[in-house]
Amino acid sequence: MDRQETLDKLRDDENYYGEFGKQYLSNSDISALLNNPLDFKKQTPPSAALVIGGYFHTCILEPHKLDKYKIIKSSTRNTKAYKELSEGDICLLEHEADNIELMREPV
């Protein structure tokens, strides 16, 4: 596979974040090597901050992919409704998604 074919394949999220993309260094890999080599290639545990940041990134750069995020109408992640609807995953709260959408709108 030549360089252009590799780059084209990495444009697909499934390849970029999947097994194919793992054979290349990511920005996170480089940061770990520079700042904490013991964390090199360790999976970052999921967190609300990562989900919110990912949604913001997607909202700005790839709005056509926003449907991959599960948004739950709940005041917090501690409510019974959130726990049932999230099925153990970390999901966005509706007010978080709304705030990000407001940041995207031109002033």
C-alpha cells in the first residue's frame, strides 16, 4: 500500500481508531513518549471530559458524524434515568450538547 492509499484509509474513523490505525503513532502516543513513557500505548480510561471534548471536536470539524453520540435528557449522570439509558457507557447530557452547539454558532 502506498502513502496516499494509507492516508485515504486513515480518513475513515473505523480504520483510524481501529487495528489499522494502531500501527502508527498518534499525537497521544508521542505525548506519552515525551512526558510519561510508562504510559506509552496504554488505553486512556473513558471519562465525561473525553466524551464532551470529542463531541466538541466532531461538532466543529465533522458535524455529519454527530449521530454517533448518545445524548440523554438528564440533569446529572447520577439519576436513575441516565443510568438506565446509558447502559453503563458515558454519554452526553442534553445540556452539555446544547452548550457545545451554542459555542459553534457564529457571534
